[in-house]
Amino acid sequence: MRIVRILNLSCALFVSAIGKAQCPNDNALTGTAITPTCPGTTNVPCVQGGQYALVNVVAGNTYTFSTCAATFDTQITLYNNAGGGSLGFNDDACGLQSTVTWVATFTGQLRVLVDQYYCATNAACAPLQIVCTAPPAGDCIYTLTMYDSFSDGWGTSSVTITVNGVPTTYTVPFGVPSVTVQIGVNIGDGVIISYNASGAFQTDNSYIVTLGGGTIFNSGSPPVGGVVYVGSVTCIPPPPSPEDCLGAVTICSNVAFSNNTNNTGNIVDISAANSGCLDIVEFQGTWYIFSPSAAGNLGLTIAPLGPDDYDWAVWGPYPPGSSPAAICPPAGPPIRCAASSGPATYASTGSYATGMGHPVYSPPQFAPTSVSYGIPATTNICPLVPPQYCGWVPGMQVTVGQVYLLYISNWSQSSTGFNMNWTLQNGASLDCTVLPIELLSMHARAVPEGVLLEWSTSSEAGNDRFEVERSADGAHFVHIGTVPGAGNSLQVQHYSHLDPAPLVGNNFYRLRQVDVDGGHTYSPVRVVHFLPGSSRPLLLPNPGAGPLEVRSDLAGPDRILRFHDMGGRMVLSTPLTAPVTTVEVGSLAAGPYAVRVWAPSGPVSAPVLWVKEGVR
């Protein structure tokens, strides 16, 4: 049964919040700024309760701050000295004292605030130990963060990350709310993530693996046991998840669709400021973005695939052409919202379906978007009486080009899916916004002359040119060439550009497409690892089911490519006589293999992990 909350079918939407007090960022500085030895340990002999140490930090380094040797009950809170909210907090991780580990997200000064429980000052000294660890070597870094909501330890549970056949296991000890580790990886490395779910209290546990702000894998809670991810390293940050507003799925037609998400995403998009009738805490949910291509009346029906509880909300309208990057997370409350419990909706309408614009359940059936409607959560008994019904609000009168955000949330977190159908009347229609170009494909690969970029478009409208840009770190790009566009075209156009002087190591490439009116958009990023004389074969695709393309500058008349299983047994051997060789791997069972190049005298390359996918 859901908690009883205020019910009001009107513009007013219920909002509630629960706050957790933390130590204020208004205490006194002790001493002068400190630059920790890295890697190494630095000690600040005395930080009095209510004071903070000022620490010079470097982005990417991992810092562990500890007051475990203090004689009084401490708390540690981390702040950016330039301002803003807390970046980290811990209380009682080592008895009554505290320790917190933080991966620096900026280069600058960090305030490490030490307080006596509870956020009071104390004249006694707390010795502060700072342990700094530099980022591990690699083309890029995976960050694993493990959480324990009760801080009682994971027990026998653990996360194992296997890189090129070498496993490393991580866990969360007692008294620590989270543990963060960095893992250096190289382009082409094979990565396997698995979870041991043998410990108690699995609903306390969760973990996430990220790369450059993008999420490689998010376990949710409780995590699923066994192998949960198999992939090959590209060093390109993954796109935002559709469970986050920035990853909102574009709805491009009027057809019905289905979905079944099983996590909450990685970004807290719902807050007291924009939740409206929804709970402030996010549940399993997916974001969508849509735009009417014709004016009229618009409604929708969300039908769970079982007796389940779905909530939803719509924000907008936003200006034509708005993208998730410009409007996420929503700045204010939704204009349509329904969060009635599943049983209350069923008791009211005879169905678990919810939505807007129903001819019977949501009078008026359609209303202007300037008027907001919301039904907050109810008990299992619907308090509304006809003509009002739980689960339903009026639909929207929309115009061409307006942009809307839609969030559909499985409140009960049962992972039961849903079907969604549109109600479109009076000429309303949905479609994708026409883009200046439609990019069909984009590839970048090393060739003897350098790095070759190839891309194609299916249509172009007012496309003046493509500006090719390159970066060494994926963040700071420079212009390296220009390719004229086709202007206006409804036929497939093919383009290419050769970078004759790529950087040694990682090369990140993107296209800056420029319109005739000066507007521009960016393509996705592609990365190529260029290293003359590289001793690591490149296996494509990885993972894959075959045939396998092997690229290596170590090929020759006496070279052999060998596959070893995880038990060390050689299971396949094939000649590697050409720089690009196709290998049939149909005889191999699904699973990971260590692959390397051999000469008569022994191995001549580092091993590469390749994963054989099962036949679907």
C-alpha cells in the first residue's frame, strides 16, 4: 500500500522532501594549503573540530582522507573551495572516526572539513592523513564505484573485473558507505564484469562502472549475480542511458511502442523542484522526447503488461528544436502527471492502464498546455468520484514544433513492462525533427598512410561543409581539415579524409557539420589508437561470433595466431601471414579467449582478450 498523500486534480501539484543535514561549509581554515605527495602519504598533524584543511588536488588522482587516529568522534565533509555543495561525506567509517575516498573531478583546491559529531566544534586535534594514488596507466580509465547503503559491509559479495583474462576482485568492507577504484585499460582490451551475490542483504548493495562520465554498466539494487557485461574497450564514453533525461529516446512516429527498464539511471533527474505529483525518489523509469509535426489534440495510454503500478509525467512545451542537452533535467513541475497507485486506478476504471486524453476517464478530454493537471499518489482505494478517475488526466492541445519530455516510471520496480498507445485527434501527428544532415555511418581506422576517416549521409539540407577535428584527450579538439558538403541532397553521399600525421597513441576524431547559414552540429566521436610497430593484434569484432578479422603489423610467413581458453589450453592455431587476416572461429565455444601472436622462438605480442559470443 502506498503512503497517503494530498490528492488534488488541479494546477497545484504535491511536493515533499526529506533532507539530511551535513556540516556547514563556514568553518575556519587551519594552516596553509597542502599539496599531497602523489603517490604517497601526507599527514596534517592537527585539524581541530570545526576547521578545514585546504588541499591542492589534481583531476584523476584518488585521495583518501582519514581521521581514524583522532580521540573524538569525527565527521569529514569535502567541498570545492570555489563553492558549491558537498562532494563527499563520511561518519564513523573506522569506529567513531571517519575516512572518505574521493576521485578528484577537478584540479584546484579542496576543503576537507573535520567536525566533532554532530557538526559541532572541538578544541581537540584530529590528525588528518591524506593518501594519494595517481591514475593507473592505460589509454583510458574505468572507474568502479561500489555502494553499501547500510555501511555494514558486503560480506562475501564482490565485483570481479577481468581484463584480457586477468581477474581482479573488489568488495566493500564494514563501516564504509562506498569504495571507488580506478582501472587502467587499453583500446582493444576485452573486459568482463561479474558479481558474486553470496553475501547477505543484497538490497544494500549496488555498483557502477563509468568511463569519462558515461556509464559502462550500472547494477541497480539488488545486483544480479554472475557475468553481467562483456565488451571491448574503445575509450569512447558511452552515450547517456535512456533511464536518464540526457539519454531521452526520441519518439519519431505515431505508432505504439513497448518498454521494460530495470534500473533508475545514473543521474538524479527528479527533484523537489520538478517532481510534481511524482515521488522525489526515482524508480525504474525511461525518458522520452517528442514533438508534434501537426497541431491537434494529443493523449496517451500506458498499459502495464500485468497488474502493476506505473507513474508518468510530461514537461513542456519547449521551443522548437530543443534537445535533451538544453532542457534536462526539467527546471519546473510537469504540465501533466499521474501517480495513482495501480490498485486505486484499477478500482476506479477496471484497468491498471493510466494516461491522458481518455474520452471517459479524463474530462475534459483535452485542455491547453497552459493549464496543468496532476494526480499525486493514493492509497489502494481511489478517493475520486466520477466524472474524475484515478490514473487519468486531460490530454494536451499541441501545436507544430513544440518539444515535450515524457518520463514513464515503474513505481513498484517489478520490471513488468508496458505498452503505450497514442490518442491523436483533430489532425495531431508526431514525427522527428528534420536535421540538416542525416549521418548514415562514420568510421576511422589506421592505414599505412595515417588515419582514414570515412562517413556517409542519407540526405542533406543546406550542408555547406564538414570540418574534421582531432583531439588527444577526447575533450579539446583542433581543426585538421575541411571537406565540402553536397548542399542539398536526397541521395546517399560518401566522404573521406586522411589524417597523414596522427598522434602516437589515442586519436579522437569528430566532424563539425556547418550549415550554409552558419549553424553547426557535431558528429559522434571515433577513436583510433595509432602506434607504429604496435605489438598488440587488433581483433574485430570483439565480442563477436565470427568470422574474425585480425589486424597486426607482426604478420609474416612464420607467424602463428594462437587462442587459449581461460584454463590456459590452446584451442585454435592459425597462420598469420598478412597484416589483415580473416580467421574462422566457428569451432570455438562461447566465452573468453587469450589471443596472441607467436614466432618459432616464442610469443611476440602481448595477449589480447577476445570474447566469442553465443549464437542467437
